[in-house]
Amino acid sequence: MDRKIIAKKLRELRGERTLETVSVGTGLSVQALCNYESAIRIPRDEAKMAIAKYYGVPVVDIFFTDKVHEW
């Protein structure tokens, strides 16, 4: 998981909504959401599920990439 990619996806999903609106809808704090959107932290599984449910998007679409690592 790349924090910057996740942060970008979360900002795009939020669109014109305020962090306060998403906070109420997800049950997560504004500070936590800000940390996720700023690539400071990656949400725990429970938070991932709450965010995905709020936006109506599968967890994998937000928090996992199709990027293949070269070994």
C-alpha cells in the first residue's frame, strides 16, 4: 500500500464534501481523516471498512493497488 496513492484516492472520493461531513458519516474523527488524506497514516482495517462503506466503494479499490513489484 502506498500512502500517497491512498491519500489521493481519499481526497478524490471526498470531492466537495467537508471532512466534518465524512467524519459524521464514517464515525471517524476529522483528525484521523486528515491524517489519511495527507498520507501521514494508513487507516486500520475497521476504518478502511467504514470509509469504503460510506463512499460505496470496495475496500480493495481504495486501499490496494494493481502495482506489481519487480523483484
